[in-house]
Amino acid sequence: MAATDLPTTTTVFSLLILFLSLQTAAATADHPSPYLSPITLFQNYQKMLNSFKIFIYPQNTPFNFTNPTLNLFYGSLLSSPFRTSDPEEAPLFFVPFPPNQSPRSLARLIADLRATYPYWQRTLGADHFYLSCEGVRPSSSRNVVELKKNAVQISCLPSRSGAFIPHKDITLPPLSHAPPQLLPPKEKINRTLKYVGYYRRSSSTAGWDIISSLISDSEFLIESESSDQWTHVRRVESSKFCLFTYDGTLSGVGEALKYGCVPVVITDRPIQDMPFMDLLRWQDLALFVGSSNGAEGLKHVLHDTSEERYERMRGLGMTAAQHFIWNASPQAVGCVSYVDVSAVDQTTRHQIR
């Protein structure tokens, strides 16, 4: 593959979605799409499905990731039907290395790939990707600089400060903890709302000042201690909005979308690392609220959201939630899952730096 014909960053998005449970139908006029470019995503599906290949460089010693989401994705990747032993037929190359590798170790790794194979050198790593929650640490080594700036990093949510490059790097959907039998079909929409907002207690203290101010408010359910999964899902189902702090835990975002509880993310800075950021219309799926106006400011935003906008967000979220359900092993992709591979055809290229 020539350097002028680089795969898009959304190629890797496509790869991610291939390993998720996909049951969403194409958008119609009556059912708006949660995707940024649905027409582009839905074209040439079968052609891409037949030709999509990934070459995984050999690893000296087997390893696993400590993060469960990365580890699940890594296992899916190793057993994927899209894996090929012939690098000449692959548009994407996966660079495997254990977590917390030093810059010196990574420099040696890329130097070895450069010396052994022609693929890194011809694009300076722009058609390569790797897995890392901690990111690549700064280094003066050319090999490490190319890895950090050119290769696509698949990361955890939220990403670490300075370890994520928007529109190049990607965060994986958080691993849902809801029991499978609690995941109803998206047609299940009848529910009784008890709360305007629900916050599940976590070990993180980020954003607790604004959340704790709502404890005595009867419109909100603020847990004093983390609930079990069954109780948590029932509370999500009976809440209009689910509250999250960006620097805390966002692991329940997928569950909130699935059960029609519109996510509200409390953050004081622009967020550019939500899962599938270059595919999904996050501004229509969730509310992003600053903390400067405190609990009253948060309540004002929630009450000021019209029912029409709320129902639209809720419906789009339930459709998008199909991409947040992980399978224990890769699933076959059905004919309605056009979003999987056709994103490769998008014209935006990620530039070699």
C-alpha cells in the first residue's frame, strides 16, 4: 500500500465495532441516525468485509493486559477472522507490546520492525495501531516519536492527560458490568421515571462536591455506597438522566444509553475522547455540563432540556448503545451492520507527522 493511500483513523473504529454486538438498523426519515455520516458509513459494506485484513507482528513472549477492556479486545483481535498471516494483503498492522513499556523498550521494538519489515518505513507507522491505557511516554527517539504521533493508539476511557491525540487515537467502549439477562431489546421503552438524575457511587472522588450537593434533593438519587448490578440497572431504568464525572468513572455510559437514561457528563474542559468520537454524534447523545455553576446550574440544564430534545437523545442513545455491548468472543457480522467496515471509505486521512 502506497503512503498516499493511507487507511483512515476510522478504519480502526470499524475494527472495534466488528467485535461488538451489532443489531442496529439503517437510519430512516422516521428514525434519525446517531452517526455523523450515515450515508458514507453504509456504502460498499460487502466489498470491505471481504477484503479487510489485519497483520499482527509476532511477539516474543505472550502477555495479557491488566485492564479488562483492553484484554478482552486483545483476545478478540488475536482470534479474529480478519487476522492474516500475509502482511501484503493487510491495510492495517497491529504492534503488540505489554503495558507500561519504557520508551527505550519501545524504541528497540520499532527499530526491529523497521529493520525486519518494510511496512513501518513506508508510512512511518501511520497504518499501524497498538493498545495502551497509559500512553507512550515522551522520548527523543525517532522511533518512539513516530509511534506516538503516527500510529493509532487504542486506549481506555477516560484517557490520561497528554496521552491522547484527538481524531487519531481511539478509546474503547467501557466494559459493561450489567448481567446479560438484564440487557433488554431496545424496543423495551415502557418505564416509570422516579428520578430526574441518578448517580452511582464509585471509588473516585472527582466531581463529588457538585454531586454531594444533590443528596438531599428528592429529584435525585445519589448513592451513598455502590449498589449491586441488579439494583443499579433498575435505578438506571427509572431515571431520566444518569450523572457521570469525566475524571471519575464513565464505565456505566453504555448501560445508561441502553436503558434510555441520557448521560450527563460533568466536565470543565472539552471532551475529545468519548468512544467512537469520529462516528457518533455525541452532542445528540449526551449532555456535557461544567461545574462552575454548581448543583443549581446542573439542575437548570436538566430542567431546561425540552421533552422533544430529551426523547430524541434517548432514542438515538438506545440505537448507539448497540456498539457498547461486548461479546466474550467475536460475533459474526450481520447484513444490517454496515457501519463496521464501510467507514474505511471515508476520505479523511490521518496525516503522517
